[in-house]
Amino acid sequence: MSQTSAISMDVLSAEAFPRHDDLIFDIGMNICEDTDFYLRKGFRVVAVEADPASCAAAEARYRGEVASGQLTVLNRAISDTARPLRFYVCKTMSAWSTASAELRDQWTRQGAEFDEIEVPAITGAMLIERYGVPHYAKIDIEGFDLICLAGFRAAASQPDYVSVEVDFYKRDELVSMLTSLGYQRFALVGQATIPQQRPRQGGVEGRSIDHIFAKGCSGHFGDELPVEWVNGAELRRQCETVVRQYRASGALRRLSKVPMIGAAAGAFARAQLPLAQDWYDIHAAR
């Protein structure tokens, strides 16, 4: 981090910013699958997205909400400074767009295609400085989730609830970061279960609405999350269980290429290692 950005963060950490119970940060807006849910529930939304085409589409789709101030679409990439940075827009799958060259290379090997652009950047602390402290922040920015959380740590206050996509290679760092931010309750949520989530009667978080979650949505949040909250030690245990199944599934995938036993190995992995067939978010609460 540059000396300039470090000084900026020190200034931000000395200030207190207003809290807004009706505000959500949708960081990694993509195609608005989560933004739409938050708006329908009556929240004000600051939607942060690095892809300018996605931002233009959102502003056209939600002209009324933008005009009323309910929705702010911010064409920025999350970084540890405000300097512009390279961003890789995935033409094959929009959810794989990323500022991480490592992830771009990984997905290129899987057949994805990318366009490289330069985008303006913003830190998590600057978001809070500009818009105040949100009730909830959804963070899904392919490789930069920890950088966003580090920015939140530089602000005087953090959201009541956050969710981040899990990079299991960095799980210990992620849990330690969330704990250092003052979060004490956690939930590991498999993305495959989200289309089966149904609204909680009474509307604890905003309005009570009927909503069907599509694949790729982040789903319910906060006190409407339909899973049990656990402490940090239990979260680490759950993560280790998932990692063990991932490793075993990887070994079986290699065996699946062996003649005669390949089909059986694949069937065994699907039946006996269900956690390895999913990807996960961590939700955190104070």
C-alpha cells in the first residue's frame, strides 16, 4: 500500500460515520440479481460494479429507483487505493469478471474469454465515508473480498452484517479478518441451497415479499438467514469439513479418467461428498 493511501486510511479511521438501517451495499452488482431483491424489500442500495456495461444496464432498468435516490449505481472497482486499476471483463460468464490476474488466468485455462479495461477504484473505507455505514454489505468481487473488508476495518464503524464469498485457500485469513472487525456470529451458506430459500413470514429485514432466488443469487441475509449462526471456532470446523471433501473429490475426479472405474468414482463423489459439489458464502453478524 502506498504512503498516500495509508495516510488517507488513518484519517478515515479517526472519524465516525452515520449508520443507516435502511441501506445496503451490493458490492459486485453483476446483473442485479441481488440488487433487485434488496430494492423490492424497500432498502436503499449502493450498487458497486466495475463493468461499465453492467452499470449502464442497471441504470436503464431501474430509472425510477435511480431518479428517486433509492438506487445509486457506482462504476468502481474495489481496491486498497483510489488509483485506477486493470479489470478483466469476462465475456463468457459475467460473474467471473475480476481484477485478479491470477483468477483471469485460471478461468482462461477453462475456456473463458476476457476483455481488459481500466476502471476507477474506491476503497471500502471511502464507501463508508461517502455513503455512511450500511445495515448489510454483500461482497462478491472475485478475489478482492478481503481487500474490501480491510477497507471497512479502516473506517470507524462497520456494517451490522456482511457476507463474502469463501476462498478456502484464504479461509483462516478471512475468519481472522471478520473477527478483528468485531463479528462474533457466523454462517456458512452453500450456494446450491439458495434457490430453495423462501421468505420469512413477517419481514424481519425490510418488507415481507414473495421472491424466488435464481442460481447465483446471494439469498437472504441478516436475521432472515435460514441457517444456524455459530461462533468462530465452529465456522473454522465447518470450513475444514468442506475442504476435506473438496480434496477427496479432486482425487476421485482424477480417478474418473481411469478406464473401468471412472464412472463409479464420479458417482461415489456425487453421493458421498455432497459438500464438494457446492460453493459457499460466509455471513457474519455482530
